[in-house]
Amino acid sequence: MSRIAPVSGTDALRARLPAALDCYAETRAAVLEGGIVDRSVKELCSRYLADDPEVADSSRFSERERAALDWAQAIAYDPGRADDELWRRLHDHYDEPELVELGYHIAFVLGQMHWLRTLGVRPTGEVAP
């Protein structure tokens, strides 16, 4: 069985269901690119989820960034890591609306990356060979 036919760019893929493209555009504007959490923290979490080797050494990041990276790890790989200590660290640096936005961002990016990979699309939007 073949995959969904390749297209250039992931928005072209989503456009096959216009409501999906509209929903993604809203999420991109309100959470992925906009929102209340510093975009650099969200991008750092996205890089972690994409296995960027430059993010592997968390000692070079601030406590705030390390808390976000540890939460990304808990959400993506091991929910048991979201223990009382992690929640304390998260609340030291983020209020509840920020935690909702950051958690949503992490979950959304993780899901998108897995979905696109199953279609043979690299996260950059290029079709895999």
C-alpha cells in the first residue's frame, strides 16, 4: 500500500483537508509561533524532540530552559519523570497558563513529527527518499 502522495511542504499536505490546514494555522499563530511563553524556549523543546545533538548537553542551558527540556522528556518519553521535584522546578519558572501552552506545544510538535515521519516526510518538509 502506498503512502499519501508526496507534496512540497507540509501545509500542502494539510491543505488536502482545508479544515486541518485552518486548524494548524490557528495553532501555529497562537501557540507554536505566538503565545505567552518565550519562543526560544519552545524552539529549544522542539529541537530536543527532533534529537538535535546541540541540545543533548543540558548543562549549557539556564534552569528555566532545563526545566522545560525535562518536561519535554517526560511528555515525550517517560511520564513518570513528571514527579513532585519536576513540578516544583516548573512552577519556579512558569505560571499555569505558560505550563499549559508549553505542554501543548511539546505534545503538538511531537505528534506532528511522528505523523509526518510515518508519511515519509522529514520535519523540514522534504519528502524522504
